[in-house]
Amino acid sequence: GAAANGQAAQLREALAALSDRQREVLHLVFYQEMTVAQAADAMDVSVGSARTHYHRGKERLRALLAVEEPA
């Protein structure tokens, strides 16, 4: 429906605001169903680095998406 399309557009905009690394690790974990460790391997970065990008990306997304949506 229209609400879902709006949410999808909002998510795309929020994802576009992330760094490439943050976007990449979130994509691998959520859409490719990888663990953070597998994503790190795929991205050729350390697990610690991938974990950092993952958490920062998630927090950034949450913050960006929270602005639009009244609780």
C-alpha cells in the first residue's frame, strides 16, 4: 500500500545518508542474512570494524527514521 511505499522511500533516503561501509554491512546482514563476521569477511574488513559500522549504521538509521515517525 501507499504507507509501505512511503516507508520504503524513507528507508532508501535514510540508507543513502549512511557511509558506504555502514550501508554495505547492514545490507549484508539484513538482506543477505549474513552474520556480522561473514559480512566482515565479504567486505574484507576486521570483524571489529564491521561490528562498529553495523552498530553505527543501525543507530543512524534509527535516528533518521525516528524523526519522521511520531511515537
